Amino acid sequence: MANELIKQDQPGGLSVPDLINEWLHYEAGRGSSDTTLTAYKKSIEVFRDWVIENGLRDPGIVKPSDIREYKKALAERISQKGKPLAPQTVNLRLSGVRSFFRFLVNTDHLLANPAGEVQGMKRSKTKRHKREELTSEEVRAVLATCKDQSPQDKRDLAILTLMAYCGLRSIEINRANMANLKTENDRLVLEVQGKGYKEADEIVIVPRDQEQVIHAWIAYRKEISASGPLFISFSNRTKGARLSLRGIRNLAKDRFKLAGVVGDKKSTHSLRHSAITNAIRNGASPMQVQAMARHASFDTTLGYIHSVNRIDNPAEDFIRYMRA
């Protein structure tokens, strides 16, 4: 049947919005996270805009060369920050398009996936981390901004502590539930659902001298409910709901500002970066660091170790020019 990509109604068939909804429902059934589904939806919206501009009305006439042109157009776009889209953003947009066409093939709407053979952009390689760690003094200053006993301060301190002492990512904070906080062998642990995972199947261990911070928040949190998200919003619009990724980033940004932490490369992720590098500097083994950081590849852990040793123990300090 005809499946014009921008046609809203098709006699005896599905409209493109229907196809998109079926595709997203299919991806959800395959276990794709809400974050992935949101990214896919945005990707296909951007692609449809480009399709309309270029008059490619029927998916059946879209060729690999068209997808390559689309990839080129994405690479030339300027973001809201006035810079070209990053390779990872271009690749994310392409992955959504690739998935949509693959769905059309699997459901017999198309014979071939025109995006299947188009490779993503190569990411620029760098041996330096894009985010800077915080100094020990800066970490202490950020945590010290939560000096009151208000519920929000207790929540923010618990979040910042899990980032600075356990290396949690923002997405892991966002996904954490009350049921994920447990005690094992007399240690307080948090089951973590990392990026790309469908369930909380890894753990972080809360340092003993930081347990009281988590307990202080839990004591308040249980007054509201003993189940549900571990961290909730206090904003008027979403009060009591799961704290969003934006909310997590904003609270970290606000605390950094209060603590006087400045620098374009210092962000929420800097707290995780600080936890990893601090563990390395204080003698944690590579395997211990990999387990805490939940790095799928040991090479990622080695990258952190290399960065620390490059500054803390550089070969340049061993150079001696002795007299003959």
C-alpha cells in the first residue's frame, strides 16, 4: 500500500502518525527506555521536517543517497548555542531514522531500509575528558551549601553525596527508587540502573561516614511514602513526582553557583568525575574503580587512571641532566 511519509490519511491504510505511534509502541515493547523513546520521537520529527523540505513524500523512494544528504544537512546545522551539531547528536538523529525504517521493513511496509547502510559520523577523538573534576575544596563547598535542615536541603545533600562519593550519573539518580536502597553485610547499598540498562542490576556502596546523610533524607521521604521514586520534586508544578533530569541538573547548577564553583567544563558530571579520580588518587585498585564507576569497558577506567597519573606522577619529573 502507499505510505507517503507526510500524508496524513491513506484510504484503507495507516497514516504516517499511526505508523510512528506503532513504531514507538514496538520499541517500547522491546524494552527501550523512556529516554530512548523521547529521543527517537524527536529524531523522526526532525527527519520529517527535512523530508517535507526536500519533497520526498514516499518512504519507498527514499534512497541511501538521500539519507547521506540528510546526514550532511544535520552535520551542517547550527545548534542553539551557535555551534555545529556534535557528532553524537547527528548519530542519535540517524539512529532514530534507521530504527523507523527498520520497523517499516519488519512490518512489510517497505522492502529495504535506506538508512541501514549509512554510517554515522566519526566522533572526534580526544584523550582529555570533556568535563573537569572538582577540587576537594570545591566538593566540600558544594556539599556545605546544604547546611539547613529543610527537606530540600536534605534531598539535595543526599543527591550530591551519591554523586560525589559513589559516582552516580544523573540518569541513575533519576531512576533510583526507594526499593533500591538496601542493607547488605551491614553496609548501606543502592541498586543502580545505569545508562543502557533495563533494570537496576548493579550496586554502589555508601561510605560509612556518609550513611547519615542518606538516612536523614529517607526519614523525611518515608513520611510521604515508603515506595516510589527515591528523589522527588518540590516544585509547585510537579511536587511529589519523580525528580526529573532537568531538575537534577538545575539543583547541581544552583549549588555550584552558591559554592562559587566556576568553569565551563564543570557540570553535574564533574561530581562523578571527582569521585572516580579521588578514589584512584587515594589508592583504590583499577578493578575497584571499575566496579564503583560501573564502566562496561576497562579501557574507560584506564583512561581515568592515565589522566590522574599524567598530572600526579608525570614522566617529566623524572628527567635529570647530570654533569658528566
